[in-house]
Amino acid sequence: MIGDWTAPRTRRMTPESVGLLGRESRLRQSDWVLTAAVLSLSLIGVLLVAAATSRTAANKLHPYSITKHQILFLIIGLVLAVVAAMADYRAIRSSAPVIYVLGCLGLLATFAIGTSVAGAKAWISIGAGLTIQPSEFAKLAVIVLVAMLFNAAREDRREIGDLDVLRALLLMGFPMLLILKQNDLGTMLVMVAIVFGVLAVGGVPTRWMLALTGLMIVGTVFVVKLHMLSGYQQGRITAYLHPDSPAVLKLSGYNAHQARLAIGSGGIKGTGLFHGPLINNGSLFAAHTDFIFATAGEELGFIGASVIILLLGVVLWRGMRIAAHAPDLFGRVVAAGIVCWLAFESFENIGMNLGIMPVTGIPLQFVSYGGSSMFASMLAIGLLQNVHIQTKAATTSSRL
């Protein structure tokens, strides 16, 4: 016989098909819509960082020094995203405890060698005026660990039980307590959103979700009634509740008020990149970090700000799609946890710029200046791509 037609067909692996961008490569199988959205947001962020910092009085001698840092952060972030996307799926799952321990050690290190910024001791100086925020990476560590725990229970062919939930809550609670001890309320709120997301997608019994919701409400009332918030945190909440109070506008509510003025003055088309009067004269603090959306509103207008929101929406849409088609519970929980993280931070950052949410110091992913946020967000995108690639591989194998 010339050939056996019953034998399984195999593809011929050539150098062109196996290479980094070949037909069979992992990168070629990634979600290119997600990649395009993230790259677009990152490049817009570089332009906005340049616009927010190059013409301020503090940067006259070196107008683009901060922009150069952001470009470097972006390049490193892209490398991290590729590494996370190309890593072995099973190795990531089995390494979850190590990732979790490293994340907790990073948080603990802030109490020994950390520095305080805006009332929160959550940063570690690494020299040259640069700092790193371990809590950004702790978000990923918590997501991956809980995904591994729930997936292990599912592989044992049993439902998620009370003991599994309790174990997950204890493990998530430890880094959350450390973040709370750092006085970083914004990151703490993000962790709460992640907790609810991974538990809901993981298949936790409804009674646990209801109990946690009630506990969160009671805890919030308890903290407020006993005045357990720090002075600057109380000031931010007061500014949110009474934004037009003259006393508030002079103190904690000043910058939020300036952000609303900047967004309103941009109109439909904006004043033009590098031509925002409030940004250029330094009237808006943190215009390249927490309030970079206000920079977009003034200089790019409603159209430019809407493009940013649209691109963030694309990232969340692709993330939810990846979660829905994940090959196992591990991938589904990882993808859903990342989506909850990115969604809450996007809503909170844009909301505080618009005045519909209190100021918490949360950056806008891929757009705001900062290495820790960029690195952690890019690692998260790499993990989403890894789950997507694994899904395509499982689908291909089932068809053979």
C-alpha cells in the first residue's frame, strides 16, 4: 500500500511554522485584538505622560525624562507579558504557592525598608528616584493561588466545599491585612473586588457570597463609625461627599476639583496635545499618574477620553471571552480575577477624575505613569494570553 488512510494526520513541522512567529508558534495563537488594545492604550499613555510633564516648571531642564522612564517601563512590561504568555501553563499552576509566598514577602518588606507616599507606606525605593509597589504583584499572586486551589478541588471531582472556601479566604486575607496595615485603602478595595470575582467564578456556595457581602457592609459601617480611617483618607471621603464646600476645595478636594475643570474645559475635541493650560501651568497635581484621565479630557477632549474608555472596554471584553472559553477552572478563575481587577481599577480611576468616586490613588492601567502598575498589568495580560493559547491548543487537540 502507498499509504494507510486510517493513520492520523500530522502536520509537517518546518522552521517557518515553528519559529517565534511561525504558524505553530504560541505568539501567533495569541489574542491579537487584546494585544492591539493594550498596545494602543500604552502608546496613548506615553503621549499623555509626555504632555503632562514636559512643560511643567519642574521639568524645564529635562522635559522628557519622565517620558523616557515610561517608555522603558513599557518595554520591560511587554517583555514580561511575552514571558507570561509563553510560559508552560502547568508550570504556572504548580508554581502558584511560590508566587504567593514571594508576593507576601514583598508586602512584608515594605514594613522594613518601605517608603511612604501620600500617607501609604507601600513602596520600596530601588534607586535613581524609582520605587516599586509590591502590592501590585500581590494581586496576581492571590488570583493564581486561589485558582490553583479551586482547580485542585475540581480535579478531585468534587464541588467547592466550605473548607476550600475557608482556606482560600484565609490565604487571601493575609496579604489584604498587610495592605491595610500599609494604609493603602485604594489597593485594599481592589483586593476586595478580586476576592468577590474569584469566589463567584470559582463556584463558591451562594451562602458564602451573601455572608461576605453582609460582613463587608458591617465592616464598612464599623470603620466609619469608629473613625478608624486616617486623616488623609477621611479628607478624601469628605471631599467626595461635599465637593463644593469652600473648606474642602482649599484642602483635600482641590485636586479633584481641578480635574473636573480640566475635563470640562477640553470640550469635544480638546485643547490639543501639549496645549492644556491647566496641565501646563501645574494647576493639576499628579496629572501623569492618578489624574492622567483629566489630562486626556483637557487635551484630547471628549473624543480622546472616549477612545481610552472604549479601548479599556475591549480589554475587558476579550478578558471575559477568554474566561468563558478557558479549558479548565484554573484558567477561568485566573482570567475572571484579572478582569475584576482591571475593571474595578478602571472604573475607580476614571470615576475619581469625574467626581463620581472618591479619590483613592489608583492608577489607570497601561496609561498612568509608573513601573509597578505597568509590570503587573502586563503580566496579567500575558496570563490572559496564556489561557487563550491553552484554550486554542485544547480545541485543536479535540479536533484531531
